[in-house]
Amino acid sequence: MTTTTTASIYDMMGSELTTGLQPSAICDEAILTAQRIADERGEDVHLVDDDGEWIVHPARPNGTRAGADRHA
């Protein structure tokens, strides 16, 4: 598990999309931002947060969203 004081979001090729976000121990900024970016791009993104690494999926066409998967 990765320990971090801020959260970062990457595309699935490893390019940094944003960094310096408040981690989940403080608020929901990181997961909400990851969901928004995934929705805007229409593809999964990789969230590195204080509670681990996650693959965040875009919302489905009906507005529902699959839960994030822990990144191994």
C-alpha cells in the first residue's frame, strides 16, 4: 500500500493528470475529482491516495457507477 500526504490521479498509461489533492483521510476531494476526470475522459483513471491505489471508472450511460477497484 502506498502512503501519501496528498493524492494524485494518472491516466492508465501513467501520465499525471493532477496532483496535490486532499487525501481521503481528510475529505472526498480525491475520489470526487477522479470520478469527474474519468467521466470527462470516458475512461478509467488511476488514483493514488492515502488509503491505497485505485482504478476509478467513468459513470455508465444510465448514470450509475461501478465501485473503484484496488490497484495491485
